[in-house]
Amino acid sequence: MNCFFCGRQIEVLERVGFRDTCPGCDRAVHVCRNCDFYDPAYNNQCRETMADRVVDKERANFCEYFKPAGKPSVASSAASAKSSTQKKLDALFRKK
């Protein structure tokens, strides 16, 4: 799993504890943004229909449906795509 904030690889042996933190940025790991069910396009931004609503997706929570994401979060993928596009535009217009 990758940390949603710093992108550091986090090895998950059995399960992620409610109070586990990222060794890189010291942020909570058991958060919606690190969950495989997290999807901004869905109701409550979660694909798990039985999960309780969590307002702050970047704070630790006690959701029992948490499953470590195996891929980078949607937000970080969008940010890297935007950065790539910006670089192409800068090169096109020779902006430094």
C-alpha cells in the first residue's frame, strides 16, 4: 500500500491497525484515502455500501470495512496526470 499523503510504500503484513502511522510522514494509515473502497465518484466517497459515513477522509477512523489500497489513490493519479500535462504545455509554449 502507498501512503495517500507522501506516497511512501507501506508494507502490510496482516491488517492495518487503527492507530498505525506512516513511517515517512507520520500521518494515520487507517484512513479512507488509503482504502481500496475509497472512490470520490460514489455516494459518501465509498464503494462499500454498508460502511458508515466518514466526514474527513484524511483522518484516522474505526471503519471495519477498511481494506488497504493496492493502487495509488485517485487524487494522486489525477495530480500526477495534471503535472504531466502542465509539463507538456510548458514545453509547447517554451515556458521556463
